[in-house]
Amino acid sequence: MAICEMCGREATLIKADVESVNLMVCSACVKYGVKKTTERKLPAGQYYKASSKKEDIEFGIVVNYSSLIKSSREKRGMTQEEFAKHLNERESIVAKWESGLIKPRVDTARRLERILNIKLIEKEKDISFDELKTKKNDSLTLGDFIKIKKRKR
């Protein structure tokens, strides 16, 4: 049981649109607005696709992706503008990929792999916590500057 956002009554709540505001209201207050349904309605011929965040974690873009994309595009004799039109992307996005400012998403990188016949995606290696602890690093961290005071008991 939760509290109605309109009257303050403790009851089972329903999503409703009350004067263009989404509220969680009780069954008595639903009459002041329009009850919202939880199902998603998509236009005919379209299907709901779950996000592939797990895929983004397991696979990564290679380090030298920008030079690979640029050299492969130039071998095909295409300008950035022509290449962007071919990919149905903005020219500024292609320029940012080639300069290394942004990485293409995994699904876009797969498309680029097919079109340019290059390898952009690699499976990322999982590094355990023990490997991170034993890995030597010459750079300083905040922990190197902190002095821990011992408590007196």
C-alpha cells in the first residue's frame, strides 16, 4: 500500500494523467484524470526490441578505430559527406569517429564492419580485482596523498 499523490489516502495506486501531470492516485481519484495503461502501443509492423546493454559491456571497439574507418573510407574513394549519406548518418558524426572524439555504438560498428570490411569490435577481457591490485602503475592516486589517522582506544 502506498499514499495517493492527490488525496493522501493509503491505497493501491493507479497511474493517471491529471491535467497533463502523471500521478499515482487511488481508485477514488482516478475520476479526476485519465487512467494510463502500462502496455506499449507501437505502430503496425513494428516490434519492441529490448536494449542490448549487456552486449555493450561484453564487446568493445578497438583502440585504433578512427584510423581504420578513415583509411578504409579513403580507399573506397568516398568523401565524408558521401560516406555519411551512405550510412544515413550526419557528416559531423563521421568526422568525430574519424578524429577519435566519439566511438561508434556496437550496433553501428557492426554495420561499419560489414560495409568497410574491417574489424572494429573485439571481445573485452574481464579483469579480476586481484589482477587490478597486482598491476603496477607509476601514476599517483588520491590514496597516495591521504594520511590515515589511527583512533585511540
